[in-house]
Amino acid sequence: MSESGIQTEAELVVGIDAGGTRIRARLAVASTGETLGEGTGGPGNALSVPRDGLVRNLAAALTGAVRDGRGGAVRAVVAGFAGGGPGGGHENARTALAGALAAVGAAPARVEVCGDVDVAFASAPGTPADGLVLIAGTGAVAARVERRRAARAVDGDGWLLGDAGSGFWLGREALRAVLRSLDGRGPATVLAGPVGERCGGLRREDIVRYAYAGHPVRLAALSPLVVDAERAGDAVARRLLDRAADELAATVRALAPRPGEPLVTTGALIGPAGPLLPRLTARVAPLGLAPSPTPDGLTGAVALARLPR
């Protein structure tokens, strides 16, 4: 026990889940998993966030989690990054994490940087080692996990080339549907009202200006409008959600799933109570799969940090 009364004898670990929208960090006791602190920061995609910004966002999350001078007791850190797998933004993530850890006085003996799919899969009960994981939030990616690391990934190709069925995908398709309704290429849709409010007007130029004014990923924030429109009985929104679920199911099928193997799902769209979860469940049932939804990858990151190495 230190002079301040803070227990310092216990070895501590940190788990980090760095997604496209925010970073979450958790400090825990290595032996028991007891949570001692949590913090959040800004976007953590290792491919799209510049290093300086990534350091700041990681430092903000770590500062919230690692308080009271506990940085020196941290022995292991596992961080899962969107875009942080091998061949992606791995080096950017590793360098940024080193800088952020130094900011909280932590110099752990073990620091592991992996992809967000690795920590998401490990968040399932029992911390499984092998199976499938599907993430659908801001972006979308699936992977086959072997020995707790992604062995093969499908999609996760970003807003320009992929992320089919993701929040960004739904947001973009909502804007397209409204534009088509305005110029007569498509049916009228309830989406026109809320999209017009978000875009500052319902003229074609208002929608186009909104779409191109900021980073494209921000269109993911429009995806809840599609969910609300379907609840209001809008057929266009229903078809968009059906298409999104079709895309996600196709991503899973590309991994050649085996009946009965674990399928962990996470992200705002297919995590617990996610609006696409029932649709996805119906589409993967013929493959012999049943989704196991988990809120995010933070629990998995801590579990991996606690594993002996």
C-alpha cells in the first residue's frame, strides 16, 4: 500500500478497443479482471486517423482509465484497432499507442497491437480461440479467427471500396434514396423529412453539399434515420435494411463457415439489441450459425491482456 492509500502491489492490465467512432480503454487487475477505471477518446481507426490525432485520442482514453498514478503497475496492454491489422495501419497504431502510454506513465512489459476483430471475438463468453466474428458499426468486416488471431478477413475495405452493410453504407444509401425520390427515379420515402433536416434543406444541392462537405465516414450517423423510418412503416427504409443484412450475410458466407462454429457479432448494428441482428440471424441460420452478440471488443481486449504469455 502506498502513502496515498492506493494499492500498488497488484499487477494491472489495460484493454483498448479503438473503433472508427471512438476509443475505449479499461484498466483491470490482472489476476481477477476487476475493473479499476475506464476512459474514452475520439476515433481510433489506424488507417484513417493521422498519428498525432491517434495519439491524442488514445491518451484521452488512457488518462480516463489509468488514474491515481497507477501507470507504473501496468504490466500488459492489448489494443484492438479498426484498420490496425497486419498490412493495414499496424505501425501507425503501435507508434501512437507507445506515445499515449508514455503520457500516463506506463511502460508495460507486454504491448500487443491487433485488429478490432481479434478483441471483438475474444469478448465472447469463455474467450474462445477459434471461430468467426462479424463487426458492423461505422464500418463492416468479418474474419475467421484461429488461435485468437484473425487468419482471414473479408471486407473492412473502408468507405470508398467496401464496408458493405455498415452504418456508413446505410447512411449513404439513405441519401441516394432521397435523391432518387426527389428527381423521380425512385419512390417517395419517409426518409426525406429527417434527411432534409440533417442536410439543412431538401433541395438536391443541399443533400449533395452535405454528403461532400465532411469526411465520408460521418454519413454513418444517418443510419439511425433508416431504422426510425422503417419503424414508421417506410418501404424504402425496409428494403435498405434488408439489403444491408444481405450484404453482411454474404460477408460471412465468404468465410466458408462450418455449421455450429461460433459467430461473434458486435457493433451498433448487430451487437445486443442491434437493429440488424434479427435479420442477420435469419440469414445465417441456413448456414448452421447462430450469432453470439457482444457489446464491443473492450472485454475481449482485457481478457487477452490477462492471458499468460
